[in-house]
Amino acid sequence: NATPGRIYFDAKKAAGKTSMEAMRALKRRLSNVVYRRMVHDQQTRQAAGPGGHSGTTRQSSVTDLPPDIGSSDKPQPGPTTTQPNPHFPAAS
């Protein structure tokens, strides 16, 4: 029961490679397979969205969201008044 790795290794040996050269070629092939899988997984993860599921967003799906208040709608502070502080002498 030959595995794909054994078949590849034996083919390299049959092509005239030494055992070490055939093993080096097999390692390179395996590292390429692992790398391609990692790239695929990363692309899948990026396409999935923030929740790990496709179609998810960071926005809440609650129907009653708080209103968006712009800066012109916010109350502004009134004028400040200076009152003398009895603990500190008045500035001259």
C-alpha cells in the first residue's frame, strides 16, 4: 500500500536522484503543500468576516439602535463666571 509520498520518492530515485536528493525533493513538495493550505485558510478566514462566519458584520442587528447625535445637536456649555475663591488671594 504505497502512499503518495512514497510514490513521489520512488519516482525521484528512478529518475536518478540519490536518496538524499529524493528526500530533499519530497520535503520541498510537502512544504509547498502546507504553504498553499495556509494561504488558502487565511484567504478563507479573511472572506468570512469578523465573526468567523460569512455575512457577519460588526454592526449590531438590534432593531432599536441609539440615535446618531451629530456635534451640532449636542448641548454647548454656557458662559463661565468667575467667582472669588476665599481660600486663595485675588490675583492682581
